[in-house]
Amino acid sequence: MRDELRNTLRVAGIYAASIIGAGFASGQEIMQFFSAYKTGGFWGILLAGILFSAVGCIVLDKVYSERIRNYEEFIFPVFGWRLGWIIETAATVFVFCMYSIMTAGSGQILAQLTGIKFKSAVLIMGIICTFLIMTNIKGISVFSSVLTPVLTAGIILTGLYIIIMKESPVFSITVYISRITKNWFFSSLLYVSYNSILSVMMLCSMLPYLKTRRTAFAAGILGGVVLTVAAIVINTVIFLFYPSAADREIPLLDILHSISSSAGWLYSVLLWLAMLVSAVTSGFCFSDRAGNLFRVDKRIVAMLLCACAVPLSTLGFSRLISLIYPAFGWLGLFMIIVILVTGLQGLLSGPVSREGRRADRRFPVGRG
């Protein structure tokens, strides 16, 4: 029982880590996808939380029941060879974009902490990330799983601290109940969609921790609940400071700095670490996939990655999020619709049909 609980917490933590990231923790994602819709943003977060839990449960159950070991074994049987290849290629491109976004974000924080120019800070972060990627770090996943509960707790406590210190009462948000907009629904779908591109890749490697089907379901639900609570806290903070928060590159950090410089500095360090881990993880994934595909030394790929991504990252953290995330959101939207539909069919068909599909997962449709 203790091992099952430990595995549930571990899988849920890794699932949440693949989504929380630095864009989430900074408040920039929440602001652009939810806070802009006033009270409607809170409904959007609840919808996103339900969808995250549903996708997590379905993917983890499929990984457990069909003994899936990697992303390819999940994608190709579901989408077929041609469409699966397109999705896999797009996911690799998205990982590259994620590296650029995290490099930009960590450079922004480094510039604030040290006072150096933003472009110089981005270049420094690119060099640091490249060095870490080239060392072929084996402890990145462990570090991420350890950092996730710390980051989640930090987000919630920071948000509550800002809410308590805010002069105007929190309950003033009820004034806007009648101002729910209709677009929060589609914004919520896009948010879940693009995040699912990377989170599904992570969940497909969780088989060693899925000893029972109950673990798969519990981890999926718990991951969605953690994301929902943290997002609601961040959205409440931005809601209280809207629209002034909309002009800030890293909203949560800037708001915290305006209340307490010491607390802001501590959160800056934590956020910088989160961005560094996200950048190194996404950069390593891209280098690994590109190196295997083109049969090139991964260290060379890492250096080329830095050379290409650093100029892109100078576009700015918020601008990259607003341009890249929605674009990949449409691809992810198609992916989660297929996942939800096939998952529902699998639940209705029962365990016998799932047993029959195990034999087919090694032979993608149309491949070979």
C-alpha cells in the first residue's frame, strides 16, 4: 500500500511538472489564457483541471493495460503511421520552441537579479543550458520530481501571501460575476491542448511506476487537482491586479516584488531554477531526438540548438508564449479529442479488447 501511494505521488508529480513549468509559475500563461476573461477565467481553469485529469487517467490507463514503454508505442497505434509521424515531428518542433521560451524566461529573471542586459542574460543562459545538455545529465528527471512539490507549494503560498497583503478585499471578485465571456471555453481547450503535447510524452514513460490500474487513475486525477488549485491561486492574484498585471513580462514575480522585495527575490531564485530545469529538459529531449534521427553527435546538436534558439528567445518571454503556444494548441486539441474518444471507447469495450490491442501496439498502422 505504501509503495502504491509512493508511485501515485511520483507519477502525479511528474505529470504536474510537465505542465506547471516556468510559464505557469510566472503567471504569464494563466494571464493570457484565463485572467483576460475576468470571472470566466475561473470557469476555464475548472474545465482545464477536469480535462487534465481525464487525459491523465486515459493515457496512464492505456500505458498500464497495453504495457506502453515510449511515446511512439502510444502515438502510432492511435493515429496511424502518417498522422503519427506528423504529430511526432510537430512535438519535436514544439520541444525546440519550449527550449527557446524557457531560455528567454530564465534570461529575463537573471537580468532582473543581476542588472545585466537582457540579451546578455539570454546568451549566458544558453551557454549554461548547452553545457548541462552536453553532460548528458541523468538526474534531470529526479531533480524535476523533487522540485515540483516545492514549486507547487511556493506558488500557492506566494499567491495566498499576495492575496492577504492586498488592501482591497478578495471577495470583490463577485462584482464581476455577470461579466463572464464566452471565449474562456475555447481558451481553456487550447491551454489543455498544447500542454498535452509534452505531458503525454512524459506519461508514456511511466510504466515502471504503474503497478496497478488504481495507481494510473489516482495519479491522473491527483495531477489534475494539483494543477487546478495552483492555477486558481495564480488567477486570483492576477485578477486582483488586472489590468496593470497585463503589461508585466512576469506578472506574479512583479506583483510580489511590489509587496516585498525579499519575498520577490526568493521567488525569483525558485522560478529561475524551474525555468532552468525546463530549458535543460526540453533541450536535452530535442538533442536526443535530433541526434538519433540524423545520426549526429548530440553535443553538436546541443551547440547548434543554442546558436539557433538564443536569437529566437530574444523576442521575449510573453511574446513567445502568445505566438507559439496557441499555434501548437490547435494540434494538441486534435490530439486530446482523439485520446478522449479512443479512451472512452476503450473503457466501454472492457479489458478483453484492450488485451487484444496489446499485440498490435508494436506494429504501427501503415508502417513497414
